[in-house]
Amino acid sequence: MNQRTRMGSAYNKNIKQPRQGAQQQINLNIDPSKLPDIYCIKCKCANFKSITKMKYLSVIQSPNGKEGAINMNFIVCDSCGHIFNLEEWKYGTQKTVIEGEAISEEDADEKRIKKLVDEDNQKEEDK
């Protein structure tokens, strides 16, 4: 057995095989036109842009002792410049956007209260 064959067989033994039961990537065909739009929670604009902010890294702060720059990528509202935060959007406005309206939280709360009152009134009428 020559050197190349031994190296090849050792290489093949070291290749990691996926564990049994490991998650595999699933290909889904998603039609983006059927997904709800995301609106800026400040101005209700539906257009966003990607920006890069740069931070200076001094020699003292650097892990390798060399100065440098760090890129920080953000998605911001194209209209008002508010930095998009998925958690803020998800817990702040998703329900109103999915209902097809981009409304303020105060208006959304009023609608929710009105809906509860109407449901209570309906229950009273049904008795």
C-alpha cells in the first residue's frame, strides 16, 4: 500500500457522518407574496434599507493587539431611519399588521377592548 492510499483511507475514516436523528435542512417553497408585510413601528412605512455602521477597535481593546474596525449591519426604515428590531415588531405590532392594517398600539388596544365588549354584549343578548 503506497502513501497516497493510506492517506486516502485515513481521510475517509475521519469524515464525520451525520448523526442518526440529526435535523436535516428541509426545502420549502414559500411564496413571498402570501406573507404579511412588515411595517416600521414608528411611521408605518413598509420600505427598509440595509446600512453598515463601523466601530473603531483600538489596540487596547483588540484581542490580537492590532487596531481595526468592526462592521455592524442594521436594517433601518427608509422613511424615518428607525432601526428595525424583529422582537420589537413581533411583540408590538404583528397582530395589527396581520389583520391588514398598520395602526398604532393605542388604536390596536382600543380595537381589542371594543371587540371584548362586543363579545360580552353578544353573550348577554344570547341569554
